[in-house]
Amino acid sequence: MKLTCIGAVFVDCMGRPTTPHFDPKGRNIGRADFVHGGVGRNIAEDLQNAGAEVSFLSSVDDGPLGAAVLAHLRQTGMNVTGVAVGPGGMGVWLVVMDAAGDVAASVSQQLDFSLMESILRSRGEALIAESDAVVLETDTTDAIFCESLDMSRVYGKRIYAATSNMEVLLRNRQRLADIHCFVCNEIEAGRLFNDNYSNLTNEELLEAIKPKAYGLGLACLIVTTGSKGAVWLDFAKREFGQRTSFPAEVRDTSGAGDSFFAGVVFARERGYSAAAAVDMGSLFAARTIEHVGPARPDLGKFLLEDAGV
């Protein structure tokens, strides 16, 4: 399968003291790690690691951190000809942890989305035309979200969207009808449908959101519910249900939601049902949190057959 993934890159610089006491005004011996992240980047790498042919449309900065991100993505075999390079092309989160592992201080550098908007307009159509489907994260801008949908519709491509910025979606609710499969969590679903679903069982959630999702014209909606699993509504096939999550030995929860989404996309593009796609997503998420880092290099060995479907 050939996929075009559109989304942002972030890099986390995480400082952790190795001494038992942390002095916020003094010198603390420890280690600093750079972790490549960003919802769009994580999803793109997960899909590439799972076996898809991914073209990534994004941006990175023109310094050594951006060069390192591009080098890593190239090593996975990903097509990065759609990644713009320039000042402010990616976000950076600088965080210092205390001895207990809590955040002591942080600074967030926001990215300049104009680079991504420019590369979308110059390279987007060519990449989308060559793909089987388009994968879109929403932590960008209204222009990137809407123009990506427009290009995908022109070329008749299926669109998968992952929620990472509810404000973009809330301003463009009417565009949800253009999306082949939309994935969010129960809190985001509550914002989308102006309700609170945090205390519902999966069965109760399914019944509560079914008429509202249908009213928005959603073709397929998947809502994750944390340790409870997920619910799915495939209006095109009139199939609805819920699944429990897969057991996992937790080492690092970063990127779990992105891996879930990647599993859903991978399974759907292989022709599996929404129920099986949820199982694939749950399996990918479980195996990712057993690994340190937001993307697991050997994700491809965990295929749907291992989920028992």
C-alpha cells in the first residue's frame, strides 16, 4: 500500500537528573535525550515500519536537529521529498524533569506552518495522486487541513484523520463528511458532540454517539476509551461494536495513540473490517508501549493474525 502522510514534526529535548536531589537553581548532573516525535511523524514512521510505502509531507528546521530527523526517516525507507526544510520548520519541547520524574520546567517552541503550507501546495498533488490513501493529522492549520481534503477528493483518495488539534476540527465540522475513517478519544468525542462521555461504558458510549456521528455524515468513526478499549461505528456497512484493549507490559506510553491509529489505517487499507482494524490498532498500541520511544522499529512483525482475528 502507498500512503501519503501529512503532519507535523516535533523534537523533545528531555533532561533527567541522575542524582537523588534536584536543585532548580543549581547544577544537576544527569542526561539529556533528544526524542523525535510529533503525531504526524510518529504515524508516518509506524506505517512505514509496519510495511507500507509512505511519502511524508511535513517540514523540519534547517539545523542539526532537523537533519537528524530527516536522516532517521530516510533510514526507514520513507519518501521524504515532501518535507520542507527551513527556519522554524518543526516544534521543539525543552523539558527538565526532577528527581521524582515530574516536569520541573519546560519551554515549547512552536513551529512555523507556512513551510508546510508551501510544500503542500507545491508537492501535495503529486504525492497524493501516486498514493492509495491519505493520512492526515489535525495539529496543523485550517488551510493545511482543508486543502489536503480538497486534493484528496480531486484524486478520489480515501482519507484517514487523527485528532490532535480539536480547534481545527471544531472550526471545520462540515468537512468530517469527506473523511473515510476518523479516529479520536472519548474526551475529544465529547468536545465534538458537546457532551461528556468520561463515565460511560463502551456500550453506553456507542449508543450515545451513534445518532450524533450519523448527523455529521461520518462514514466510519472509531473512539478510543483508554484501558476500556474502543468503540467503532461503520455507517457505510451498518456495523457497530466495541472492543477491549490488548494486555501490555508498560514501559513507555508515548506514541501509543499514534500507533493505534497507524494500526487502524494499515488494517483498513488491507481490506479488513472496522472491528478488525480496531484490533490491529490495539495490538500496535500494546506492542508500542512495551518499547521505549514513540515508534517501534519492528512493528511490522505484529500483524493482524497475531490479534486472533
